[in-house]
Amino acid sequence: MDHGIFTGLKVIDCASWIAGPAAATILSDFGAEVIKIEPPGAGDPWRASAAVPGKTTDYWWQLTARNKRSLAIDLKHPDGLAVLQRLIATTDVFITNFPLPVRERLKIAAADLLAINPKLIYGSISAYGELGEEAARTGFDATAYWARTGLMDMVRATPETEPVRSMPGMGDHPTATALYAAIVTALYRREKTGQGGVAQTSLLQNGLWANGCYVQNRLFGEHVAHRPPRTETPSALANHYRCRDGRWFLMALHNEARQLASFLKAIEAEHLEADPRFASTLSRRANAKALSAILEGIFAKRDLAEWRPILEKAGVTFGAVYSVDEAADDRQAREIGALVPFADGAGLTVSSPFHVDGETKVAPRRAPAVGQHSETVLRDAGYAADEIARLKAHGIV
């Protein structure tokens, strides 16, 4: 890397699946040099995951492994561990999400690596945190972030509806962003004090943060009931509606005192202002079901494409319910740099979710093959050609 906030920052991604590696990906977007540690052979198990049944194209791998160099080493072998230890001596950030017992067994726990390099930032992700009786439990975002924290329970369409499954990575990517924030905070402390240390987060803690509004209610002793179905919404003006063409949109008209009149005029329903059921915010809340039914009838008369300019002109905050196809082809997402092209191949990728004024992110490069950069990384670390050949001959790299 020849530019970026983190140019010169050396990062080792010794994690698997999504949350840990994605934190390293964010660092790489801003110029950090990231070495991806994988076991020889199949590599990170995330490589084998596919979004499309029957297809082996590593779409998801391209997202979380872009910009990285792959070093395939067997950490179970003493010589493989020795390679990692040599790299650690000059590394700034080490990231892992291996279960705590595995880290101890492989001798890559925080105490092991900080003894080699006290200025190292040890970025750690776990499922349930690193204290308490569940610290050693394994988990994925679907189990620890989504199911455990009340999110899976609360997003049901009705209390009787089956719980809804999460999307792949839905909790991992926010958790990766939290780990990135922890790492950068630790780097700032190191800048001031010279002190390294552990920067850690967990899927459980991030899920609770995501569900913080309802969890906070409960922490103050309030009973948190399941949200009612859309037909029983407490506010008809903050609800989703279906248009004539079957498309849905979500409306969020929260400043009723200022926006109601222009909204009703825009949808040609000014007469509702004179209806005593809808004369005040309190009465509209009390009669939300009736108002929702009226609005359903109105919105069903036109297609979404017709309603868009009408609602926009009236200053109504709303969002169309997009399909994944539409989200991937969103012009606005491209304009803001959320979807960006690969620098060394066709196609786009999803960029990390923030920008820094005056800084340009590194153009994303395609994800590496297993061990694609092993020899280069070893040479950079000072290994001679015969040493590299010996490691390869024994299957250590």
C-alpha cells in the first residue's frame, strides 16, 4: 500500500468466517497491510460458503478477504507457530476469533503474543464474551447476536409468527465494525502511551447494543410486549403499505403537527383533517387501525412509481422495500461509495460503511487463493530460500 491513514500498519488476520476477518478488511480499506493466516489445504472454512446453492463461486470470500495476502501455515506444528511468532515481533495488530481454549492450545492467546510484542494490539472477537461460565462457548451471529439477544424474537410480524432467521453476516458485519473501533481506540492509546493490549468485543454484546432500546426498557422494569402486526400499529403514519403493483414502502411521518396537512393534501385526503377520529395526535393513535385501513385503500390505487414523486414533494420520509437485486443496483449506493469496483477484476464489492474527509480508500483487490503469498510473506520476514523450501516440503506452509 502506498497511501491511506494506515499505510505502514501491519495486521495479521488469524481469524475465520466473518466477524474477525471483516474487521481486518476495514483496516485494509484505509491502507493497512493485512496478512491472512489460513491452514494449508482448504484454508478458512468461509471460503467454502456459497450464496447460491450448487455454485462454488466464492462471492462471500471476495467481500471479507479483499486486499489481503494469504499465508497458509500449520499453527499446530512448532515450526508453523515459530513463523507466526517471528511475524508478531513486527506486527501492529493481531486479530482472532478462535475459541479461547483453541487459542490456549495453539499458544496464540493474548498473553502468549503480548509477551513477544508488548506494543501489539490483540483484537479479539468471541461469541459470548471472555468472562463468565460461557466464555469458552462457540457461536455464530445467528445464535449469539440474533437469537440470544431478543432480536430474533422481536422482529416477528405477529407474536404467533415463527421466529425469523437472520441473513448471513447480519450480526457479524456490525460486530466487525465494533472490533475495528476497539482496535483503533487501542491504537490511539498506544500512540499516547506506547502500551499495547487486548481490544475485544463479542457477538452477544453487539446484539444487545443493536436491541438496546427494548433491552433498556426491560432494564428499567418495563414489560416489553411483542410488537403488534401492522394492522394493529400504534401509529398509522409510521407504517408500511402496499401499492397497486404489489410493491411495499415504509412511511415514517413522525412530525405530525408540521407534516400532516401537506401529506393529506398530497394523497388527496384533506377531508380526514375534519374527521374527529383523526383531529389530534392522541385521537389518531386511538384510531390508528381505522386510519391505517383508509390509507391502505388510498395507496392501493396507484403504483409505487406514481407514489414516489407525490410523497417526495410533500416532504414525507419514506423508503421503498427493496429486493436484493435493487439494493445491488442502487445508484445512490454507488454515488456514496458503498458499492465500489474491484481494481483488478470485473464486478463490484461492498465497501466499509464510513469515510474520512480528505482520505481515499484503497481500491479493493480480489481476495487471494489459499497460500497465494506464503513465499513472499516469508521472504519479507527474513526467511531464506532453503528455509522456505524446507517448510513447504514438510507441509508446514
